[in-house]
Amino acid sequence: MPHEAASQFEDFIESIETDLPIEINIGSHKWCADECAKSLGFENDEDMRNPEKVKEYRRKKNDEFARGQGYKDWDDLLANSKWTKKTDQENGYN
């Protein structure tokens, strides 16, 4: 936390007057993982560790990338990209 923000936070805390205890939750690993999952489009953080869900996610992102490059989908990019290794038959060898 920047010193300026820390000083402002400290001033805010010092200005509070209450007879009740103050509880401040800054976060947890679970909160972070849940927010990360949401931002990536998963329903929860367990889905980020599910191999099938991760496979679906990667396929979706690869398809989006391929469409952005002018291909129909990821398979089309792999089949038609100039960077894809051609088979001997495609290179004119028998």
C-alpha cells in the first residue's frame, strides 16, 4: 500500500469513535480465487482446477483468437496457418 494511502487509512481509522470492536477484512485467498474465476468466466474457483472446464476455456479462447486472425476457428487456423508444419504429401512428396 502506498505510504500516502496508508496515512489516509490510518487517519480514517483514528477518526472513528465507537464502543464496539472494529473488524476489518482485507481479503483472503478464497476471495481472490473467486474473483479471478469470475473475471475469467468460470462459475467458481473449483472450476479453474477442473481439467474439463479448463479444456473448454482454452478452446473458447483459442477460437476467439483464431477468429480475430481471420480464421473460422482454432482448427481452421491450425490447418491453414503458414506456420503449421506441412505433411510430406502437402509439400509435394510421395
